[in-house]
Amino acid sequence: MDLNFTSEEQAFRAEVRRFLDARLPADLSGKVHGGKRLQKDDFMRWQKILHQQGWGATMWPTEFGGTGWNAVQQHIFEEECADACAPMQLPFGLRMVAPVIMAFGNKAQQDYFLPRIVSGEDWWCQGYSEPGSGSDLASLKMRAERVVATEGDHYIVTGQKTWNTLGQYADWIFCLVRTSTEGRQQEGISFLLIDMKTPGITVRPIIMLDGEHEINEVWFEDVKVPAQNLVGQENKGWTYAKFLLGHERTGIAGVGRCKRLLKDLKAMARREMANARPLIEDQRFRDRIAQVELELMALEVTNLRVLSAEGKKHAPGPESSILKIKGSEIQQTLTELMMQALGQYALPWLPEALDADWRGVPVGADYAAPLSGHYFNFRKTTIYGGSNEIQKNIIAQMILGL
Amino acid sequence: MDFNYNEEQLALQDTLRRFISKDYGFEQRRALAKSADGFSRDHWRQFADLGILALPFPEDFGGLNGNAVDSMLVMEMLGRGLVLEPYLATVILCGGLIRDNGSQVQKEALLPAIAGGELLMALAHYEAGGRYETRHVATGAKADGDGFVLNGTKAVVLAGAAAGKLIISARTSGAPNDLDGISLFLVEHNAPGLTVRSYATQDGARAAEINLANVRVTGDALIGAQGAALPMVERACDYAAAALCAEAVGAMAALNEVTLEYLKTRKQFGQPIGRFQALQHRMVDMVVATEQARSMATLAAVKADSADALERRRAVSAAKAYVGQSARGVGQAAVQLHGGMGVVDELNVSHYFKRLTMINATFGDADHHLGLFSDMLLAA
């Protein structure tokens, strides 16, 4: 048992830092650190820089254009990126659809889609939840009827998806669709890749509680999808869907991001004043910081334990639910404490201050504007990716056999 | 002991309930929150007609001689309706301050105007860097002839832009955290040198940063004795905190109703999600927390009028800490039980959640009041 980083790992960390110092654009890290709105181009720019370095897909094996890094290397990379305030690499392509294409897609799909994901050429979004199918995902209804035709088979897709993150920017959407209504509902689901430019697709914004447009409803009306865009076998999509959700959950732990939030929280607590002393000298508040730091220390080691045990070849198991539960709770606590540190300056709502171009005078401290919105927005983390109640069901059933 | 409202109080409650269901629908409120003022002056006139603007004032000044329990009843209903009109700032805070500390002339000039709906007011007291400390006042008031000259900046002044007159605290002597030396001044909204930067708040209301650059007031602008305003401000802020507890209870009760309805109607896995025990228990926790909060809010209301400052502060801090914790728990649970529907702007769930969050951040959050209460254990 040795919890220290080896000298190779330390050298690796130094290499990642050198790269971030040299190549992470200051305007991007400034936006991330300041809690400003990121545009499509910001995410894409960073992905392209990573790709030029050969680090576009640190969680992929080398045969598909990834780095082939082990769990510890990935952890170090994510931690350093978060600490440097690099834009998050969105998971929909890299962490969600890509592992499914690698594991269950055909050679043509792998050759076409994977390079475009790692290069930042294609933006992917997710078509899983439906208005009537959230936690009970397997009840989904969006129909895909297979049509046999001489110019090539295709599906006609009709229905509605919801809780679609950033689909307004997307080139492609991966969807769970119903291809059969016979037998168990899990056995009639297929996994389809759909070009967002296809006629019949409408994206409608859903405004979140922080006033931001982050999610959408996506409507499909007689959308024609080539049969070659089916991943794996027809009616086997539920297996792929569960495989994908396991990958989504590990990303959700977000240890690196939490460490960065904790650092910012401590800095804030030194600047905010209470009783004419820095807030961090207030025992009650400092204990709250200390408590969340304990949780985070535990999660970091648990995360490494789970990832190491899985190795590179296996899909994440039900243990990833532990990471999702604790990671989401810690993110919520950190964003809540950052808002709480502001005192009454949690009240002002200045959405214009979230624009990178805004040159107005802040109300209160210069870091104040995004923090209440972040707290509100982060309530989503215990809901998405399978709500924490569902995660507990998974642990109860899959690990404990209850 | 009697925990029941009397007939008059029940009638008032009923009237307000009808007003909210008829004139304060969710879409109507949304439109108001987006309007320039952030509230409706028509509603304000209706409030005057209903008598709630006159409620806590003596009959001699056009009031209805109501007590803090009456105010609590009103605040609870305003909480149910997520009402945006500046009742707390004008009636509870400033009306209360004038009623308790104003001269005969000031009471005659201001209380009937508030009661009649002609005058909106705001208290500009807290400052950046002072957090929730009532004694932190750096703004200065320098004697100048028969009057004073005010300089400084006030933070997050509720309804600061809507107010026709402001009550502003400033130091006539001492250092920023001294107990003595704070004075209160009545200042016109358009006084030369006074600038108001108004903004929307997270819960759809309005607040403002107020800057004072050589704002000149006459000697009769002083409210109460010079340099002795801290106990007046503390009393007003306690009164406001007690009122906010009642508002939070109203909001929590309404949010519980909405959430319970969702548990009964939203179906997953072939049954209403309210059939799942994990969710049932969470809903029960919300109801228990709300009942406990209601008890604490009642206690605070009964003690808010107490002449014994220690007794008052003990009850109010206990209530504001407890209600703040409950509001946080209930708000977060309601969002979680609604799933994705809890984090969208379209449903009122997130709006109740945001209001409850901001109530906690106003006039001392749960940790602040827990600290005050805890410190009182040492003194006892």
C-alpha cells in the first residue's frame, strides 16, 4: 500500500503543468475562473488545443486515438486542468457516446465518429430522458420504425427528448429509441446516432432556475435516419445505455473541479469580513469548510480506488454510483458555502455580469455575481445522470443484493 | 394558552388568500418581476384598501393598532403568494422604526402616508464588509450648522429605488464597530448627492446600493436621539427577521402542497412516485420541518413586541436560525423531489426555493443567528 505519487507520476504532473502554462489561453481560464458564460467556441477551441498536443481523449485507449493513460494519470490531468481553470471537456462525446461506439459500434462508425470527437470537430448531445421517462428510463417511447428500401434501409423517428444539455450547439445526438413494443420494455430499445441537421428536428430551450439556457427539449417529427447509424444490434440498446451511464457517473465525481472550488472558497473566506475579522476566523464557517474538505479528501482516495480497481478494460461497475452520490453532494456543498460567504451580497442578480465582455462595476466583490446562480444550478447534480435516489437503488440492488 | 387566530385575524387571512389566488397567479407574478418597478402600484393601492399597510400603526396615526402576530399573519400569506411588493421594507421596517422612535411630527407626517399607500420607504443600514453586524456603520454624519452632512455607501437596500423617503443610519461619533454613535436620518430619495443603483435580486424583487456624497439634511431629519440608534435598529431588524420567519413558513407550506401534489401525480415505474418510501420519508421530513418552523415563527412573533430586548433577541435569533435551516432543507428537498422539473424556471418550485434561500441570506443567516443565540448561553 502506497498512496504517494511515484517519481514518474510527479514528472507527469510537471509535464501537464508546463503544457497548461504554455497552451491554456488566458482569456479562457479567466472566463472559467470568473464564472463567466462559456460559448461553443470556447469549448471547441480548448478541445482543439488538447488534440494538437495528442491529449484530446485522455480516457481513451491509444488504438482509438486516446492517450491510453491509466487512472492515476487521468486523475492528475483532470486535477491540473481544473486547478488551471481550463474549460471542462464536455462528456457527451468523449465520455458517453465514444465508449459505446468503441465497445459496440462497427468499424465504419469507429473510423468516422471517433476522430471527429477527439479533434473537436463534432459536438455531441444526449437524447435519453423523455417527459414521461426520467428515473424510469426504460419506459421511453420515442419510436423508430425501420423502413426497408432499395437505396438503403432507414428508420423514421418520431417523439420527444428532454433535459438535453447544450443541444443548441450540437452536430449529433445519440438517442435511445423504441424499436419494439413486444416483450420487456428494456428489450425493445435501440441506440441510434442522429445528425442534428436532419429535417424534422426542433430544439426548444428550457430556461433553468438561474435564468440560463443550458438545456433543451428536442422534438423529432418523421426524422429519417440511415440504418447504418444504428449502434450494435437492434433492441439491444438498453445494455449499451447502462454501459454509458456507468461512464457518465465516473466523470460526475469531479474531484479536480471540487478541489478548485475549495481553493476559491478558502480565498473568499479570507477576503469576506465578519465581525471586523476575516470570515475564515469565524469558527462556525471555518468548520463548514473543514467538513467539506474531509469529504473531498475521502472522495479523492475512493475515486482512485474505484478507478484503479476497474483497470482500463472494464466498464465502470455499480461502485461508480458511490462516486456520483458523494461527488454531487460535495459540489453542492461547495457552491452553497461560496454563496453563503457572500452574506447579503448573495441577493443581487446581475445576469449581464456573466458576459465575458461586460465592463460594468460589480455589486459587492468582483467574484460575487455568479455564485448564487451556481448554487441554484448545481442542484441539478443530484438529479442528472440518474438521480441520487436511483444511485442508492443501484447500490442496494447491485452491490448489497437487497 | 391560545394558539388560534381570532375572528378578525381569520377574516384578514381569508381576504389575503383570495387576493393571492385571484391577483397573484404565477404568470402575473412573473410579469411583475420583469417589469421596471418589479412590483405593482395597483396592488399597493389594494393593500391600502385591505388595511394591511395600516395594520401595525396606532389608531392616532391612521393605523389599526395591530400587533406582531397580525403582521406575522400577513407575512405568511405574502410568503405563500411569493409577493414582490415591498411590504417588509415599507411597513415592517421603516413603519416600525418611525412608530417606535419617531417624533410626534414625524409620526404624523409619515405613518398615515404609509397606511394610505402614498409613501414607500426603505431602510439603508447595512454596509459592505459588515456582513450581518447591525453595529457596523462606517457611513459618517458630520454636524454642519443646524444639520448634518452624510457620506458613505449602503449595501443591498431592499426596495431602495422604489422608496420616496429613506431612513439612513450614519455615525455621528465613534469608529465603525462602536456600539454608540449611530444615528438615524430621514432622507428624501432625490436629495442632492444621493445616488441609487438599483438591481433585481435572485428572487425577483429589487434592492439597491446607495451612495451618499455630501448629502445634507436638516436637524429635524434625525429620528430618535443622536448617537443612540443601535437599539432602535436592532429592534427593527429583529422585527423584520421575525416577519421573514413568517414569510418563510408561508412559502414552505405552499411549496409542500405543490410537492405533495407532484408526488401523487408524477408516475414512474408504473406508479405515482409518492409510493416510494424513500420519497415519502423525505416529504414527511419537509412537513415536520415546516411545522417546527411554524412554531418558532410564532414564538418570534409573540416576542417581537417584547419590551425586554434580551428576551426578544433570544426568541428572534432562535427562530431565524431554525427557520433558516428549515427553509434550506425544505427548499432543497422540494427541488430534489421534483427532479428536473425542480430546476426549471417554468414551475413555481424553483421560485419558492430561491425566495427561501434569499430569506435565509437577509437580516442574518442561520449561522449568524445560531452564533448570536449560542453567545447568549455564555451570558446567561
